[in-house]
Amino acid sequence: MKPISLTRYLIEEQHAGRINADLRLLIEVVARACKSISIAIGKGALGGVLGDAGTGNIQGEAQKKLDVLSNDILLEANAWGGHLAGLASEEMDHSQPIPDAARRGNYLLLFDPLDGSSNIDVNISVGTIFSVLRCPDGVTTPGDEHFLQPGTTQVCAGYTTYGPSTMLVLTVGHGTHVFTLDREVGTFMMTRRDVQVPADTKEFAVNMSNQRFWEPPMQRYVADLLKGKEGPRSKDFNMRWVASMVADVHRIITRGGIFSYPLDEKCREKGGKLRLMYEANPMAFIIEQAGGAASTGRQRMLEVQPTGLHQRVPVFLGSRNEVAEAVRYHEQFDREG
Ligand code: FDP
């Protein structure tokens, strides 16, 4: 069967009453911006886009030229579309309302323009992550506080991965679907409908160099994974860590696994390493729509009540039985120490 385009998929969703025209056009605009980012990344050193921008973001992280460029591409593409009331990005201190009343819509867009940016200069997959919320009723000029909605209220989430091929993984709350960019035609084509993350897995993803800084339940959980067949889990586990969340999550979308960035002594004060609003929540929505699970280790991710735009959280997501297993270690520790 010939794959259908993203445009056709979105029109079919609109006809089925699952999205409205504004959300359809908003997703098209984001997808178009991602194609531009993909082209810039594809040029690599020849495009003069590699290396540091010489600036820092709100989180005190050094920005790469491509972080700044990707942010600008997404801002420019979405400013005049007429579907948004405001947008927020990892790279900006505060959210931005859409100033022009005539071109203002009812959605809020959050994005991490280029996730995994420490991998840019070494030609390893990076990506864009985004989340769409409704602007609360009666709010015409949204501020940061209007974005602070739990992940359960997301109406759409997606990520792209700029790797050997550029892929877009998308949910509007009715399953998770995978699209591959046909570079010659410039169109995203659906290559997997309704993906399902296997419930069980033998693969985990974590930055093991942080092991000594983890909390005791995480230490015990991973120690038991490493004991393999001879241990309490009675099976051998494999480990993978790309260090680009999009690439690690994409592997899990493709063949299952558990991805974790737990609390550790280095990030405890900040609440975790990964950002709730534009990393953990959109990925949690995508993973849950694919039959997987996502948790902080102590709470379903999508039910966390956000307190800040750039809030950080511990993350466990992927194959649902394995995520439940990791949560069990945390529950047991909180109960018995
Ligand atoms: P990066 O800092 O390179 O943007 O978003 C944070 C993130 O990458 C994730 O994409 C990735 O999973 C993680 O951090 C990598 O963390 P480590 O450097 O600790 O491996």
C-alpha cells in the first residue's frame, strides 16, 4: 500500500472530527520548520552551522549555532500562522505572546528546537521536540503561567529526529504515528501507523557514568538489571545510550526499551536533568499513545502539575512493564528505605 502524506493524514483526522483546521495548520507549520532545520543540519560543516554560538540560554547552557538557528526557524514560521496565542522554547527565558491580535489563535506551542545539541558537532542524531496546549479561555495575551498545564491537557505532541533519515513522530491523542521525510519531494510520508511499544524489554538506556550519584532505588534497580539471568530479573539486559533523548526515545518507539534520566546528586537541586514542559511531557504523551508508560519514578509524568516553564524532572519512559518495575523500586524504597 502506498504511504499517505502528513497532509493527507491531518486532513483525514480533521474530517474524522479529531482535530480542527487550526491545529492541522499549526502542525503543518511546525513540520515545515522542521524540514528547514533538517536541511541546515544536513549541510553540516559546509553550511558553516557547526560549533558554539558564543551565547548561553536561561539554563546556563552554552548554545550551539544550530540551537539558535533552529529556534529562529521555529519562531519565524509560527509567528504569523494565525493559530497560536503564544510560544515558549528551551532557548528563551520567558514565553512570547503573539503580539498581532489579527493573527492570534487559541493554541500554545512549546518546543526544544534542537535536543541533544552536544551531539551536533559529532554528526550523531539530534531532533526537535514540541508540545501543543490550548490557551485558557478568555486569555488573549498569555504569560508563562498559562503554559503551566499538566501533560494530560496536551492536544498534540511530536518530535523529529535528524538522523540517516529525517523522521517525525506525532500524536494528536489517537495513537502515535511515524512519518519519514521524502527528501526529493519535501514531504513527510507515513511509514508506521499506530506504533505499539512492546510491553516488555531487555534493553535499558541511562548515562551509567552518573551511577554513584543516583538515589538508592535507582542503584538497586540497575544493579538487578546488570545481574542478568542469574539475578532477580532472570534475563540478560543490553544497554544503549546515544545521549540525544530523541534518538534514544526513537529506538524505544521502534523496538521497546526503557529510557531513564533519574534524580542524582548533581541535578537534585534542579529537580532532575530533563525539562518537563518541552521534553518529558511531549515524550510521555507520545509513548503513552503507543501503549508505553512514562513516570518520574514516583508519579505518572502526565499528571505532574508544572510550577515553572523550565522545570526539570526525573524521567523513566518506555516499555510499560519495565517502567512499572523501575517505579516499584522507588515505591519500595519510599516505604521501607
Ligand atoms: P543535551 O544536553 O545534549 O541537549 O536535553 C538534554 C539532553 O541532551 C538529552 O537529549 C539527552 O538524553 C541528555 O541530555 C544527555 O545527557 P548526558 O550528557 O548526561 O548524557
